[in-house]
Amino acid sequence: MRNITIPVNIPSDLLVTLNESEQELKSHFQTAIAIMLFQEGKLTIGKAIQLSGLTRFEFEKALANNKIPISGLNSDQVMSDVEKLKDL
């Protein structure tokens, strides 16, 4: 798979303010964009993990820290699935 680079202009003093390296800020950006696109339903969790550069555990932890559910199922859907499984 081929990667592309998307340049983003950041004021140089921002790195000093955040006390982060360019690589750390890039990692934060990638994770934030992956979370946002996952939350909007534009990426599956697998693709969002791929974009973030994190492991699945790390990405799920980032979702939890941001109070974003991994699944879009509501409680009625879960209970419906439970009832269907009981019938098997």
C-alpha cells in the first residue's frame, strides 16, 4: 500500500508551547483525525486504527478516553441480538 503525505502548516512556536516534537504532534494529529472519521462513520474501526498508527488496544483506549463507543449499537439492538442467540 502506498502512503501519501498531506502537509499541514503549524506555527513553529506551537511545538514549544506544547513541548512536543514534530513526530509527537504528527502522531496526535493522525490519532485525532482517525477518531473523528471513525466517529462520523466515514472509517471502519480497522481503517481508523490503520490511519492512527496505533495498535487496536491503544486505539480503543483512545476512544474510551474520549467517551466514544466502539459500537454504534444501542441497548435495544443488543437485547434483540441476545434474544436471537437464546433461540439458537
